[in-house]
Amino acid sequence: MIFQNTREFAKNLDQQDPLSGFRNQFHIPTLDGKKQIYLCGNSLGLQPKTVQNAVNQELEDWAKLGVEGHFKGKNPWMYYHHFLTEKAAKVVGAKPIEVVIMNNLTANLHLMMVSFYRPTPKRYKIIMEGNAFPSDQYAMESQAKFHGFEPNEAIVELFPREGEHTLRTEDILAAIALHKNELAIVMMGGVNYLTGQAFDMKAITEATHAAGAVAGFDLAHAAGNLHLELHHWNVDFAVWCSYKYLNSGPGGTSGVFVHERHANNPNLPRFAGWWGHDEKSRFLMKKGFIPMEGAAGWQLSNAQIFPMAIHNASLDIFVAAGIENLRKKSELLTAYLEFILSQFKEHLTIITPSNAKDRGCQLSIIVKENGKKLFDYLEDNQIMPDWREPNVIRMSPVPLYNQFEEVYLIGQALDNYFKN
Ligand SMILES: *Cc1c(COP(=O)(O)O)cnc(C)c1O
């Protein structure tokens, strides 16, 4: 498509957008009485309007039924996690048996590492992307130490080539091959939080398996953003949070994927809890852990009803919109933002890859001079990107609630800023 930098062109794209109606299902924040152009869906997604009733339903059942809500509630709490599994599996391209919703992201990452990082004196290395989200860095560092390894020796961080901002797939695959005799696990993001680069999870998984190691992904910035095919890509495990692109509220619950081929592997060690125990005998309260089949066997505790009620309502929107449709719009919306930003080439650089398959919706920008000042200017003008130290502005137009016209207006604001 040949883009134009006019309001009419942008409005026309909004009119032709089959998903444009979904915006009405969200609360759009305001500043000084004006609706914001919200570009932080990569950080905290907006609130679906259906969430309030979903939470109220559970509050009411608790008020009216007390403990009986576990069985007599409208959505019996006893089975609550089941209500989310199929929908979440659709969003990440998995079979229901491969997915469970529980806990928070970093906790789940550790639980997965307990099962899938089984280092030996010969095979102990962890490959991850350099500049990974800090929680992932701390998790990998503490896992290496927990097993008695020096993090500096055990963890191989991959950095872009000199003068480049993102990793080349060929370099990732070469590093996997290079370390193959000592490699235990590759644990990467699906999309890097800072650069917005999407990694080729299929190719990385293949190369990792060829090296005799395990492939795990942190999909915090990929779930609800990319069109994922975790089952077909043969990924061993993945974890994600629900509060970024999945719009499920601050500190919301998290998702876990464990590939079907590990579903009944009795040799996988794990940290167990009662909710992972076989449902049929869970309440016999007997000694001896018998795991549920599949990802559900990693559950520790009974379901967190309120964050899950929110997530359940939000997942309904993803199922209704369809992840393929969302991705199609997302590619166009982000390409339009790229086009608008390219009008200001002399002032800013986009460090996110230009190819749609190498990115999600986010574009990361480095401003040549005083990026923080531009960021503050945008905020004062109802445009909400986010700022990541030391010098990156991230903008994430989200296909569920952002519009092409908003992208056009970002260009108008930049024009004003750079003119003065
Ligand atoms: C957002 C994010 C986290 C945050 O983890 P929580 O446990 O949910 O606080 C971790 N890792 C990555 C890659 C993230 O993007």
C-alpha cells in the first residue's frame, strides 16, 4: 500500500478497518479532558469495559455464597482455571493441554526452569539475548547460581553486531551451534522489550533441538501481539504475562505453555503444589503427588479468581477479534506509523526492524538530540508513548484500540515540535 500523510487518508483506513468497532470496548484514558493517544499497550494494556461486570460477578458470588462459591457460583471457583485454558491456547497457538493460567510471569519462569534447566558439569550453558528485560536477567543469573555455576560462565548473552541495533537470526543460530556441546537451554524473549525485535522462534527452536538443548521463550511482549504457533514450532516451554498486550490489568495473572510431548513425562522434576495434583483425587488430601496431565500439572495454588476474571473477559475479546485478523491490522498500523516517522528521518532513528515478520506492533525510536524533551512534549500533547532509559522512546499502536488517524496525529505533533 502507498501511504499518504493526510488526515483523509488515515480516516479512510479507519473506515475500511473491520476491527475498528473494538475500540469502543475499551476505556481510553484522558488528559485535561481529552482522549489520549495511548501507545503503551506494550506496558499496560487498556481496560476492557466488560471487566467490571466480570469482577462484580465474582464479588457478588463471594458476598452471597461465601465458601459455597467454589461449587455454586455462576462460574464455580473450583474449576475457574479451566474457563481460560482454551481461549489462552488459541491466542498462543497451542493445544489446551499445553496451557495453564496461573501465578505471575517471573514466578512461572522459575517454575519452568526448575523442570527444564537441568544442567550437568558438561552441559550447563544458557543462551539469552543481551539487554533482556531485567527480571529475565535476574532469573537466569539466580538459576545458574542455584545450580552452583558462575553466571558469567554459564550465561551466554547475544548482542547485535557493531553498529547494529538488533540481532541477526544467522548470528543467533551460529551461537547455538558454537556452544552446542555445553548448551543446556536457550531462553529468549519472543519480542525484545527495548528494540521491539521479534525473534524467529521456529528457527531458534529447531537449532536448539539440533544442539541437544531445550528451547524456552518469555512471551511477555509477544502474547496478544504476534501470531504465535507454539505447538507447531515445537517450543518446549513458554511463559507470558497478561497485563501488556493481553489487557488484563496491573499485576495480572500469567500463562504457561508446556509442549504436549512433555505432558506426561515422569522424569521431569518440578516444584509441586496441590492444584497441580490429579483433579480426581485432589481432595482426598493424601500423601504422594500425582501430577495433572499437561501444563496444568505445574499449578501450585487454587485459582486467583479476581485477576483471572479480568483475564477471562479480556481473552473473550481476542477470541472474538481473531488473532490473525488482529495481526493483519497490526502490520498495517505499524507500517503506517513507520511511514509517518520516516518523515522525520533527520531527527530520529527507528531501531526496530523494518520487516513485518521481525517485529510486533512496537516501534522503538532514538531521537538524535534530547529524546526526553520530545517525550515530555508528546505527553503534554495527549500522546502517550513510553520512555526507556537511556534514550529510547517506544510507541506501540495496538490493533484492538488504536486508530490510523491517531498515527497521523502523532506525525502532526512531531511536525510542530521539530519546526519550533
Ligand atoms: C514485563 C516483563 C516481565 C515482568 O515480569 P513480572 O513477573 O510480570 O513482573 C518479565 N520479563 C519480560 C520479558 C517482560 O517484558
